Amino acid sequence: MRCGTHRWSVSGPFLTIEHEVRPIEGWLYRGALLLSLAFPVIAFTTGFFAGEVRVWILMVALGGLAVHHLTSRWKVLLNLETRSVWRRTGYREALGAKTEPLETFTAVALYQRDKGSTEGLFIAKVYVVALLGTSETVVLSHSDDREEAVELAQAVSKFLGLGLSVEGGQSRSVTARLEEAPLSGERLPDLPHGSGIQFRQDARGLTLELPPCGWRPAYAAQGAFAVLVAVGGPLFLLRQLRQTLGQQAASSQVMVIASSLFIACGAFFWWWVAREATSRWSINASSRGIEATRYGPWRARKVLRLPRSRIEDIDVRDARTHVSRGRGIVIEHDKGSELLGMDLSQEELEWAGTVLRRALATRTSPAAPSSHARS
């Protein structure tokens, strides 16, 4: 099985992860190294290219590239017999490997190396699989394909019997990610002080009303930037055009078209930010599954229905949207994931994630409705 450019497999008490190198690549790197080493001899004995600085730089770069690929072959071996992890992952381990006891590691982690909100033009998001220890973190593999990284992380977690933490979420067993005590007749735990979450329990299950995050500093700054584009753009352009067109600048065709573009772009960006800042969630959870509705003054009502059989995990994780980064409740299912409650406090997110998992584990039965709200 693959994880990026690495192949991994499980054989008895061994789990092996190593860089996949085709035979032709190995021969090409050896040939490139041989050519770069032989070039000085050829140049000084024959006189060819002896004074060509660019050719010398090219040969040095070719030799360095060949050495890089030949001496930094990635290989990790997890050994349950000796309870150790053996790895050769870089230049320092090129001539010798490093071995560490497995007892020093407490969990398996899957996280993103890139912390930007978008992939970027040249640097894609990379999903890293690592062992978390008390003193250090050991990277096992990485891939730009999340499914490949998740598959390896789950395999390592099961192989070592350690919990798995996905993107900053709670470390839990892969086979018990949704296990939680069912909701019973007792009162739910108190909400964090000052929370705007509202909930009620009835025959349909548990219903949560998550408040909008509001105009927090990140959203307020982006909203102010949108207003600046819509208002400041036309004013700046008018000032520049007056220097060349005089009093006719305000009514010129260029001014009208450009101002319309500035106003349209600013208004669209402001609407996008306002929609995220004012949207709220209504979530109904029971043993049958989850129905989540997102709505707000700037957003059309959108309903998501997930049967219990499709839900794989509910966790609080690092998350990102088009306009912000933070933490939220992630519902993993067979076709992807959904992000709820972005930018609520950590205590509110943990409370909501726990009660949602408990609601899924609870068999619904007729009961007197109860509700709670705190502001």
C-alpha cells in the first residue's frame, strides 16, 4: 500500500515504510554521480569545458542531487518483537540508522504540514503521519493525498495499540472513535460559563442550537478590508484621473467601469465574510443519525442528513474555512467530512462534540422534553 512516495506493509510483528525507488531511478542517480565525479578528470586531461564556469556549476549541482537521493532513502521499521522503531530518514542517518523504544511514544498523529488556508500555487498541503512522544515527534510518512495518510495512520494506530489524533483532535482508539456513554435520564453536564449554546431533549433525540461566531477580530478586519476596497478604490482612482482629465474624470467611462468593479468586488467579499460571521447551526442527533441545518441572514437554509451507518467519527479538530482558521466540530462520514461550530470556544466545542457522540449512542424513546439555554 502507498502513502505518497512511500510503500508500507505489515508482516507479522513488523510494519515497514520505505521510499519507493524504481530500478531505473537508482541507475540514473548512480550514473549522474559517476559523471559528476569523472568530469574534473576529463576536463583537465582533455581541456574540454575546463574554463566553462556554468558547466562546472551544473556538474556540482548534478552530483549534489545524486548524493541527496542516494544517501537519504526513507525507511522506517516498527518492530513489536523488540518494541522499537528503526528509522533512516535523512543525511544524519545516511550511514547509520536510529533506533528508539516504542514505550516513549503515546499516540499516533495525523496533521497538515502546511498551515495556510489555501494550498498555494507551488506548495501543496502535505498530510503527515507521526508518532507523538513525551520528548519528540517522529515522522513516519507523508502524502498530499489525505486518504492515503489516514489509511496509514489508522494502520499504525491498530498495529501499536495507540490512540489516533487527527488534526489536533483527541487521541482515541481507531475502533472506538464513536464510543460514548448513552444519554440517560440525568441532566446533561453544565455548559461552559457564558455559552450561547441552547439544547433540548425530546422523543426526537437531542437538538443543539449553536450560535454564530459573530464579528470577531478576524472577520471584522476582513469586513473592513472589503469596505476599503469598495469605497477607497473608486476614491483613489478618481484622484489619479483628475490629474490627467480634470473635472471630467468623475463622468469618464473608465471611472464608471472601474468604480463598478471595485464596488462589486468589495460588496461580494463583504457578503462572503458576513455570511460566515452570522451563520448558525441547528443539529438534531439521535441513534438514527444526525440532521444539521445551517442558516443565517446572509445564507440560504442548507440541510445535511447523515444516517448513523454513514458516520465514522465526531471530533474537535483544527479546521479552516475560506475566511478563517481555528477549531471546530468535524463529522467524518463515508463521503468526506462536515465542519460545524467554527470559532466557538474550546470548552463549548468539547461539550458539543461529547453530547453529540452520546446522542448517537442513545436509543430514542418517548420522554418528557427538557431544554436549556444560557447566555
